[in-house]
Amino acid sequence: MREGHVREIEVLFDVARDKHRRAILQYLDGATEEVVDVADLVTYVHATTIGDTPRSASEETRGLSALELETLHHYHLPVLDTAGLIKYDVSQQVIHDQKQPLVAELLAFSRRYTERNEEATIP
């Protein structure tokens, strides 16, 4: 296995350790647009991480604490940007998805794993 490939996988697993970053990657994986508005992303991430159905961006943003918004904007999105998985344009409040093939594979694995665990816990 190539050294660069190993490093890429390590970075991807490190990034995917957090449920907020996995939710961001899931949203981008399902998005039809190459550029995504941060407000729409916030709606999805918040609903996904609390196990709810996404609502409107303004309604969802009101439900987020200032700390949650701050963490998303100043921690999770920059981590994904540094990893090369997104380009986060802070001034425009948009995200450009970098469409990395390994991300789709990781998300598919994550979905299968989650589904298996949910099936195992159903009485």
C-alpha cells in the first residue's frame, strides 16, 4: 500500500470519529449541488446528531446553542477543510464538496454498521 494512501485513510478515519463531521460528510454525499449553503448544512447536522427530522434552517438554528454553532463553524468545518475533504468559504458561508472517493466508501460502511447495530437492538 502506498504511503500517501495509508496517510489518506488515517486522516479519513480521524475525521470520521466525530458524529458531527460524519453528518456533514453524509449531507455533502447526498447533495446534488457542488456548493452548499452552511445554513442548510446546519439544519441537517443538528437534526441528524439529535435523531430528529430536519426542519427549516432558521428554525433549526434557533434550536442550536451558541456553542454548537461556534463549534461547527470554528472546529468541525475547518477540520474537514484541512483534511482536504471540503473547501469552507467562511466569508460566503458556503462549502465546496471535494468529492473524495474514499469518503463515499467510508459512509457506506458507516451506514451498514449503524443498520446492523440498530437491527441487533430491536427486540
